[in-house]
Amino acid sequence: MRIEIRRTGGFAGIEHHAEVDTSQRADAEEVQALAERAAAEGRRTPPVGVPDGFSYQITIDGRTVYCSDPRLTEAQRELISLVLKEGS
């Protein structure tokens, strides 16, 4: 499973992009389940965020959903953190 996160917004407006491929991960099943939960809780269109908040585009194997601060679910927050920290 290929998971991509694109973060935009924030105070400086700097965009950050990272991706993870779960095929070689020891925890692939857990990450894939987390990604499915995060996607199920996302929106099909970008939501209206708050001033200086981050907006996220989550793409999982070509399927894209959107979410934004401060209304991230726990699964979205965990997935975003994992991908932005470990992704390339």
C-alpha cells in the first residue's frame, strides 16, 4: 500500500509532502488498517480549515481524502504523524 500525505497551510504556508510504501514494513498490516480508518473518516472535498491551521490531503493507492486541523480524528492524526516523520 502506498500512502501519501500533503500538508499545506500553517502560519508560514509551507507545503510538506511525504510518502510511505507499506510493502516492506514489519508492521504493514497495522499501518494499512490505520490508513483505511483514516481514509474512511476523511472528506471527498477539502474542508474549510481555521486560520493558520494545517490542511491535509491523504492519498492511499490513488484514492484521496481531505481533512484539516483542528478536526482530525485520532486515526488521521496518527497516520499523518507516521508518514510525515518516516516518509521520504
